[in-house]
Amino acid sequence: SFSRGYQFSSNFDNTGIARNRGYAIIIDAGSSGSRVHVFQYINNGHLPIVAFGREDLSLKTKPGLSSFAEDPHNAGHSLLDLLKFAYVKVPERERENTRIYLMATAGLRRLDVGTQDNILESCRIVLRASGFRFRDEWASVVSGQ
């Protein structure tokens, strides 16, 4: 198969570890909870090859960010367990180069824009201090489309 043949290519060392691997983190902030996904990928020219289907690279926590509507300034604290999980999955030497994104969905879309902004800013404060590579625009409410 392609994946098996790829593992024996020059992109891997003799122990099967990818030479040009990287990591990316996506926090999917849904209405009932937030889930962190840690993706491993291999840089292979222009198109990275991503490792999919590994349940050990995801963790879900409750409640969702929308539950902080009455206390938006504490929403960022709900990300701490997700970040701890990501710290274990991403080697320390890779963290400053590992991008982290927060994509909020339906739960936050239902709230007024001011409350959304306050919740996202609380999350941004935590993500800025996480040690991962982060930009404010990488935390946003995604459209329903």
C-alpha cells in the first residue's frame, strides 16, 4: 500500500521516525464541549502528509465555551486540560513551531457578538501564553457553512 511504502522511503530514518515531521493543533469548540486534535504530519515538498485516525491524538472536555456566556472572562481556563494533553503529544522542542487554532462553532454563534468577543479574548489570552505558535486571528467563530 501507499502508506506502507511511504514509511520505507527516505522521509523516515531507520527506526521508522519521520525526518521532517511537524505538528498542528486544532481545538474544535462545539456547543457541548471542546475537543483538541493533535495532528502529526510529514513535510514532503508542497503537500504535507497528515496522520489521520489516531484516537490517542484527540481529547474532549465539557462544558462548551457557550456555557461561559455569563462569565466570559473565565472561558480560557476551560482550555487548560486540552493544552496539557497537547503538551504530552507534542515534543517540547516542537512546541514553539506548532500552530494552534481554536474554531468555535454553533454554541458560540448563538451568542451575541459582544459575548463571543469576550469569550474568544479569554481563550486568546490562554493560547498566547501556551508556548505553542498562536496568532489572535487563529481563534474565531467559524460560519455555519
